[in-house]
Amino acid sequence: MGAVMWWVGNTLGGVPGAVLVFAVLVAASWTMYRRSRVAHVGAHNVTADWERPQDAVGEQPPTKTPTH
């Protein structure tokens, strides 16, 4: 992403290149922020039920780590 932004900024050059790179970075940041708000964790769902992975449910005793 950084190399592409450098290429775009260098190709356009000057103020237009800098403005375009900045606009793309702001758009990417805004998109990431909006996606993070879709299913955020809060006090209302922090203890919600969830499906445990099958390997976490097994009845196997914990393995011992060898000590040297």
C-alpha cells in the first residue's frame, strides 16, 4: 500500500499528489473505523454465549512441558 501511494503521489507530483494520497488514507481510515463499529464489544454483549472450539472441550489432561 505504501509503495502504491508513493507511486501515485510521485506520478501526480506536487500538491495534487499529496492531496490524493491524503484523501485515500483518510478514506481507508474511515472505512476501517466504520467496520470496527459494526459488531463492537460493549457491556451489553461482553458475556454473551459463544460456541467453544471443539478442541477446547476435550477431556484430555494438560500436557507437561519438559524441564531441563
